[in-house]
Amino acid sequence: MRVIFRKSYVQDIQLFRDRGQAFWYLLFAAIALAAPLFLDGYFLDELSFVFIYAIAGLGLMVLTGFSGQVSFGQAAFVAIGAYTHTILLTRYSVPWLLSLPIAALVAGLVGLAVGRICGKMHGLYLAIATLSIAIVTERLIGGAGDFTGGHGGLSVPEINILGLAIDESWKVYLLNFVIFVGCTLIVRNLTRTRSGRAMIAIRDSEVSARALGTNVAFFKAYAFFISAVFAGLAGGLLAHAFFYITPETFGMGESIRLLLMIVVGGIGTIHGAVFGAFFIVLLPTVLSWVKIVLPSAVATSGGFDSLAFGVILLGFILFEPDGLYGRWTKIHHYFNVFPMYKKRSFQRQKTFLKTERLR
């Protein structure tokens, strides 16, 4: 097992842990770029969904995983991004390269306002507040009439960048991959900055962070802004993937799916957003296989998918709180130290700081 001794703060916040890790990431990027050469359109479309959901997951990871603010309303920001982007394209003929950032910024500003309003809420109260935002957003979009298409929805045009039509699966796949890589680097850099570490400090102990001079209200609202920007960006890309959007597309079920994604993937880690995105995209296919072997009365019941989501979420919280990425890390450690592996060496710390009692 290789042990890395860091001798300075700069080494502690470097982009990659070591050259070996940089090599594996570059190899993954090269394979991902070459994927259109050996995958057909179906798999490229599925991977495009993975990249889009990973972008939304990165945003929710900043809010919930890094700053510790639980949100049940992330789909509202995805909806704002999707509708803003589609309306700008169809009604105002705004160029795609300008429309998508504007949509992300609009979602971010709404997220900033929500962050300021909900800045002093914790736990259950914050969850209920964000839940109500998701419900209100869905109703407002549905009741806006012709402007948003109401409950009838809107048709989303194809992507056109500077006259170049992105109308094939491999082009959409590469576009989503490039945006995903850019978003990942932004979040990775955020964790290396003062702002990112302030968010993590607030998550670990809000009282301690305040005692150290951290502006808690500012960084909580900032986390909401960053999270909503990523959600709006994912919403714009998701609109093109769906071709047609309705308010129900971004309802409560979508918020729960996003939260399930980061919990199952591994909350508090960038890798967790990617693992969770793979899980959430593959889950409907797996459930369809499970329904084949179940009695028809159970398989065709309306609440089967919601029940499956709840059971999976509960199972991970009880038995693997670190998610899929945590399990992957344990397997990696097992082979690194074999045959000297000790389970207790990698147990998650479950104790809290004394300052938590003051909340």
C-alpha cells in the first residue's frame, strides 16, 4: 500500500493526488472521447443522460454534500433552467451558446434568493421549505398559460451552435461530456478554495465555523447559488434530451431521484455524483427486469417504482452510508493491504463535535 506524505498546504490542495491518479483520469477521458467509435446510438444516449444527471448531482453535492443543507426541491431549479433555455430559444431566437448560460444564471439567482430566505433553517424545516419550492414552481409553470405552454408543455428545438447542427447521438454525447468535464473541474477547484472549505466547515459544525470568522449566511446562500446554476445547466441539457418538456417532468419525483442519486452514489464526494448518475440512469432498466419476475399485480401497481426508490434509499442509509463510492473505496483498500485488511480501519467516524450540542 502506497502512503503519500504531504509536506505543504499546496500539496494538500493539488488537483490530483499523485501522477498515478492523473494518469487514470486522463485514460478515462481518452476512452470516453473514443466511445463514439465503438458504441451505438442507444448507449451514447444513455451515457449522455449519465453526464447530464452527473452535472445536476454535482450541484446538489455542493449544496447537500459539502455545505450540509438538505434540499428536496432541486428539480425546481432544473425546471427553471429547462424552461428558460427553451423559451429563449423558441420565442426570442437567442443563440444556443448564450441561452444556456443565461438559463443557468436565472436558476442560480432564484437559488440565491431561496438561500437567503432559508439561510437560518436546518434539518426538517429546510427540507419542508425546499419541498414547497418544488411544488410551487411546478404549479407556477403549469399555470403560466401560453408563455410556458402550461401543462401541455413545450417542444424543444435541436441544438445549433454557430450554424452547426448537433443532431446526432455522437455529437450530443461529446457536447455533454465536455460540459460535464468542465463542471467537474469547477467543483473540484471549488473544494480547493477558501469558499469550498468554508462550506465544508459549516457542514461539519456551523457553530465552530462561525467562531472561526466564517460568514455562515453568505456561504450558505453561495452554496444555493452554485447548486442552482449547475441544476439550471443540467435542465437546459435535459430539455434537449427529452425533446419535449412539461411541468410534471420536473415534479417531486425528480427531486427525490436527484437526492437518491447523491445518497446512493456517495454523499460528500465528487465521485459520488458520477456513481449516482450511473445508478439513477440504469435503475429503470433494472426495475423493468425485476418486474418481469414479479406477479403482475405487484409489477403493474402505480407505486412500485416509488417503493423501490424508498427501499433502496433506506438500505443505503442503514447499511452503506458512504454509498457506492464508499464501497468502491473499501474494495480498493482491501486489495491494497491484502492480507492485512482490518475492517475497523476503514469504519466511518460517527461521532460529532461537542459544538453540535449547542444547535
